[in-house]
Amino acid sequence: YQFMLTDRENQSILITGESGAGKTVNTKRVIQYFATIAASGGEKKKEEQQSGKMQGTLEDQIISANPLLEAFGNAKTVRNDNSSRFGKFIRIHFGATGKLASADIETYLLEKSRVTFQLKAERSYHIFYQITSNKKPELIDMLLITTNPYDFHFVSQGEITVPSIDDQEELMATDSAIDILGFTADEKTAIYKLTGAVMHYGNLKFKQKQREEQAEPDGTEVADKAAYLMGLNSADLLKALCYPRVKVGNEYVTKGQTVQQVNNSVGALAKAVYEKMFLWMVVRINQQLDTKQPRQYFIGVLDIAGFEIFDFNSFEQLCINFTNEKLQQFFNHHMFVLEQEEYKKEGIEWTFIDFGMDLAACIELIEKPMGIFSILEEECMFPKATDTSFKNKLYDQHLGKSSNFQKPKPAKGKAEAHFSLVHYAGTVDYNITGWLEKNKDPLNETVIGLYQKSSVKTLALLFAN
């Protein structure tokens, strides 16, 4: 803050550390500090309230963005009960005298796979368990759900309670943050309804028609609830799932679906609705934190998902660990290379020391042409590509040629793995099952068409483009 004012330059704080080290908690403290110290150039006063809306002051709003984003973006993992499953860069803008002017948040890489799947010792996003905690019974009625998470497949594949978290108390914090951040009553209802709809999606059942590959609905009760919450016609939704229309040349044809294809499609739609809703909340929060006040400088705070190694590591772990690898490289470069160059500039007699902290080999292995990401992208272009063909290409390209790429040696009883990467924080065994699908991420366009005409305005907006 002082450097910003004296040097007249923007500043950034990059918070690094592995999963569970305390990055998010430190980020909160930093934000609270800046929001408070600069609220009114030292003297705190309540802003004039806009009529009719229950909103907080700018400082309150900056601090309230956190519980809302955590409810929808944090979850229990093996390493951390309140793990951030997305990255964020928060900028706090100040006027020329250092008075708080506005703020904005940029988010990265929400782990949407968690919406439909969790490992044994983990949970899905906190919001699901907050809602089912029954602290607000009216939500249970409104969303046509029960208070038992085990009734909902999508949110109960791991644990459902966390000793360190009081879901009832957290629901009240989330609910009040929505108000403080100036969401309208309709928007608030939509947030809850879409969250409930995602839970119902996990219970949609389909069966195979006799003597055909074709899927058909196995009962309509769940679809009726999901469709009601999403402002859709239930029969239309089921028809679009089982018989999507696809464009072939210049005309549309109806395409049959197997049960597996429909189930995949339902999962993909649930993840898309959840992710788009999360990103829309960030946009709405930013509109709220953007004031008319002139801004001169900002202080940015970066909080990414930390480096993690689980028994089973998938595409999401590679993305998170790659990001950490880049951030660590940035830090190492500053600490060990630029500092020594500074000595040279100042004419100090100095022999350059190589601390062996260059992470370029691992980073290039992931991101350079013919690296892991580029081979994945390439395989996604081939209709006949499989997990096996992807693995073979990785081995052909990197095994024996890059010391950071290894054949895994999993211990007995450990999850199957396909390749290992030597990262700065340890060697991680990755399992590539389903990576091609995760990267391609196809959506049922016919269902999207229904969303676009939904009577729930927020849902139509999420899929407008």
C-alpha cells in the first residue's frame, strides 16, 4: 500500500503454497486489511444506501464476495476441508490519495467435474450441503429436495459432512452475502433453483428400449422436478435428451442415443449449468464492486488452487499442478536470477550461482508444441482416438526422451496410473481415463436450445450466446 502511494505503481501479491497451506485464508486477511485501511482514506463512514436494496458498503461487498464464491467454488478434498477449486485474482482499485475506489475479481479454471463426481473422502461444493442442512426449510420445499444428501447421487459419492464446517451457519453467511452483493430477489431464487436442478439431474434415470440401442426415460418424476426448477417443459427436456437434433449438412436430423450417451449428456449439462452460473455470479459481483469513483492504482492478490497429489490424479490435477509449476518458476526467477542481476547492476563483485531451481523442463513438457497439452488437443481432432491411442502418443513422444516423464510404479492397492511427471513438489502419477472427453466437453445443443427459451430469465441468460 505504501509502495503504491510512494512509487505510484500498481502492486501485486502472489500467494503460493501447496494445497491446504493457507493461501485462501491469507488472501482473505489481505483483502480485509486493504478494504479497511483504505475505506475512506482512514475514516470509516457508511455509504449512502441505494433505495430499496439491502446492500452493504463497498468494503462490506468486497469482503462478502468471499463467502459466496467459497460456497460455490470450494469443497472438501483429502488435503483440505475448505479447498479452493478455482483460482482467483482480486484487484482492489484506489484513488490517487489511496482511498478505496472499486474492486474486481477474475476467476480461473473452476473444477466442474466435481459437480458430478467426488472421490471417497471428499465432498462436492459446499453449497449443496448448506442447502440440505435444513437451516432454511423453505429452500427444501422450493427445490423439491430432501434434507438427506444421500438421496442425490451427484453430491453423495464421497463424504457428506465435514467436522470443521457448520453447514447451517455457512448457509446463513452465503444467503446474506447474496443480499449484500445486490443480487435481485429473482436472481437469488434462480441461483437456488438451478443449484437444486443440478442435484435432480443426478437422479434422472433412463433404460434401454427392448431390442434397440435406443434410450428412453425410466419414469418422469425426477425430470418433472428438474424441468419445473429450470422453467422448462418436462416432456421437451426428455425428448431432447433421448433424441437430440443434430445438423447434418444443411438440415437437422434426429439422432438416437444409448443409455450411456444420455447419462454422459446429463452430466455434461449439469456441469455446464453450474459453471456458467458461477461465472455469471462473478460478473454480477464485479458490476456491484465497480463504482463511479476515479481510480489511479490497484493492488492485486492472486490465490490459485494449490499443488496437490492424490491417490488418483486426473486432468484437473494436471491443470492445477501445471499452474503451480508456472507460478513457482516465476518466484524462483525473481528470487534467484533477478536478485543476482541486481548485484551486477550495482557493481558488486559476484559470481553467478545456479541454485538448480529452473523448472523449464517440466513446464515445456506440458505446454510446448508436442507437449502433453498439444498431444491431447491433437488427439481430440481424431474421431477414432481413444485413451489408449492418447497414452501411446505420449509414450512415443516423451518416454526416455524427457527425464521428467516416467512410467509410473504404483504400489499395490493404489489406483491405476498411466504416466508420472516429476514436478517441483514431488512426482505425481496421472490417470488419463476420460481426458479426451473432458477436453472436448461436448454439449447437447437441443437441450441448450430449451435453456435459451427458459422462463427462468437467469438460465436463458447463461446460455444466451
